[in-house]
Amino acid sequence: MKAKKVIPLTLGTLLGVVVIFALMGTAGVATWEYSNSDAFCTDACHNVHPENAFAHKASQHAEVSCVECHVGRISTFPKMVRKTGHMSHLWAVIFGYERPLTAPSLPPTRESCEGCHTTRPHQHNSIRVRRHFAPNEKNTETKRILSVRTVGRTLHGGQSKGIDEHTRTRVRFIATDPQKQNIPWVEATRPDGTVVVYEDASARLDEAEISAAEKYTMECKDCHNLAGHPVKDPDQLIDEALADGTLDPRFPYVKARAVELLNREFDDPDEARELVSEAWASYQEEFPELKEKYPDAWERSEDLLEEEQEMMAGLLLRNQFAAADISWRSFPDNAGHRNSPGCFRCHNGRHQAADGNLLPVACTQCHGIPIVTTRDRIGGSLLDLADMRRPRSHNAQDFTFVHHELAEEENAKCDTCHGKIEHGTDDKTFCANSGCHDSSWPGFGKANAENTF
């Protein structure tokens, strides 16, 4: 029997094996790290909506990587398993697919958002001030001041509930569309164990439909759905640019011209930059007197022209979507209720319990009366009025819908607190508040009722 040849294990051979394994390990770690990078997620892998990458860089979560939300802030080996499951998308990515408007594979927020944000109730409310500029010659600025009642408020010995009630109450709901905009059924389990079901009176589901439907448990992402890459309307984007000084509000009609620019269409980033350059050249021709009137701002604009053009091009790239029939309107923001139903998906005045009670619809439960002013300082009267003891009539479930009728019927009583009732939007009186009235709130209003106040 022929003896097998044995290769002696020398020090050189051992070192060679160690080096090979070290190189393989290094390559594996480098590949793993790259597969978790934003560049891989937005360019090499998905390229789902290129505009989302621009929005992410401009968001408050710019330093949070894609995988921290879309895979989760979990340990390495579970993350590997979860990412392997995403291989099912590979076929569609290679051979083409319709860019989605939702991310159904997002992990539960306890594995992502809650890694930084606690779900424990907050112990404070806050004041938010938003600056708005009118599309006129002077870019007239108004400030909208809103007291946000995260924890609620205590007045005259009574405690009202605030936004944090959503973390204390277990909420389940049925949505009939992928973006969860249509919610006909809501189940609330209160801290004391009481369970109440609210159904949309204008779109009731039958028992079979309720039984068969998927019940979602409400999470952070159901309201803060655009936190990672907010998609904003052109008006809001330019307001922010004017507020932070990126655009100079002294330049006439700059708000109107910039919003007009953001509504232009283009095919690629180079064309977007060309549109910005053409718009600036046209603006210079239209207002040549600005060079002498505001030499400092003009010089700054010329010195930083390339940087500012790149900024405006970035806004264009963030706001205009390459995919056909896709725009900022395709991504409803559930954290508010200005351009999409948001909060009013449930708190719309149509969701009723079996006993006839409405799912709470009082605007002042989550925030105070908005104050719109052109002044830098706010007088105490309006803030005091927003927090004063409310008459019993104000506690009616449908008060939001009928308060204008009450004002006409009981004008003398309303005058006591609100002054002379003069509806309008000039912000000169409490009831002429443009933060509430003469606005159309999507999805808000009783069944078959007008939703403009």
C-alpha cells in the first residue's frame, strides 16, 4: 500500500494561510460596510427615487444611515439575515420595476426610531414659530405661532390629553390603501383596559371585511412617515430658504420667482442647473436697480453665485421627480394636515363609536389656537385667550364644525371673549385668523359636510 505524501506545515505556509484569511476577512468587512452605506442603498442597489437622497441630506436625520431605518438598529447577525431577505427585490431591480411610493419592508419602530427616541411620555409642551413669506413684491413675512401640546395642559384643576396620548393608548387600525391614507376602522385600547372601536360613518366596513383585513398597530412611522427624507411643497421649501438667509427676502418677488422655478420640469441634474442659471440671468435683467440698492446682497449673490445655484439646483432635484406622474404630492405627510389628511385620517369628525361618540376631533387638544402676526413680539391677550377656561358649548364633540353657527346665534356671548365677530383672514381679530379660516383641510369634515372654514 502506497503511503500518502504529507506536506510539512512550515512557518511560511502557516503565515500564508493567516494572510489569506486576513485578506478575505478584510474584504468581507469592507464589502459589508459598503453594503450598509447610503451610496450603496441609493445608487448601486435601489436607485428607487433619486430625489429621496437629496431630501435625506437636507433632513434632520441626515446623519442617520438608510439601513438604520430600513433594516433596523439591530446587531450584525440579525441584520445579515434581514438583508438576505431583501434579496427578493433583486430580480425587479435588475430588470426594471415601478418605483414604489411606500416601504413595506420597514422594520418595527422599536428596532429603529426607538433606538434614539424614547416612547415615555414627554413632560413639556413647546412653542413653534414658522415664518411664511407672501409671493408679492416685498415678500411680506408673517409668523405663525403654535403652542404644541405634547403632554396636554392643566387648567383650573383639570387635565386635558395631548399628543402623547397616542403612546399611552394602544391603537390598531385598518387601512384600505398602501399609503394608509384611508382608515375606516380604528380600535383604541386605553390604559385602563377599555376598548373602543370607531368606524368611519361614510365608509363602513362589514363584519367580514373587518375580520379579513390586516390590523396595523399604530407606530411612530405611521405619523412621522417622511422623517428620513421629507418631501415638501415648493412654497414651504422657499419659505425655509428665505428664513435661513439662503435667499435674500429684500429682493423683490424672490419668493414668487423661486416657487415658479421649483415648478419647472427638467430631465437631468445638468438641465436643472441650467434652469437655475437662466432664471438668475433673467432676474438680473428684470431688476437691474438692485445692484445699487442692495450692493452687499448683490455682491454676496455674485460671489456665491455658483454655490447658490447649486443650492437651488439641489432644491429642484429634491422636489421634482424623474419618474412619470410622480411629484411631491405623491408623498403625503402624515405628521401634519396642511397638504394631505395626516391627522385627519382618523380625527376627521366621521369616526364614531357604537354609542355615537366621535373619535376626538378638537383642534386644541394637540395644539393651541394658531396666532398669525407680522410682529416680532406677541401680545399676551391672544395667548391668554387660547388657554382660558372654555365655555361648556366649546366642549361639544362637533364644536369645531358648528362654532361659526354658534357665533351667529349667540354673538353677544362670543363678544365677551373674542370681541366683535368679524370673520375673515386679515388676522386683525381673533375670528379673522388665517391660520384656521378660509383654508381647505384635506380629509377633514363630517360626511357630506364642507371642509372649508
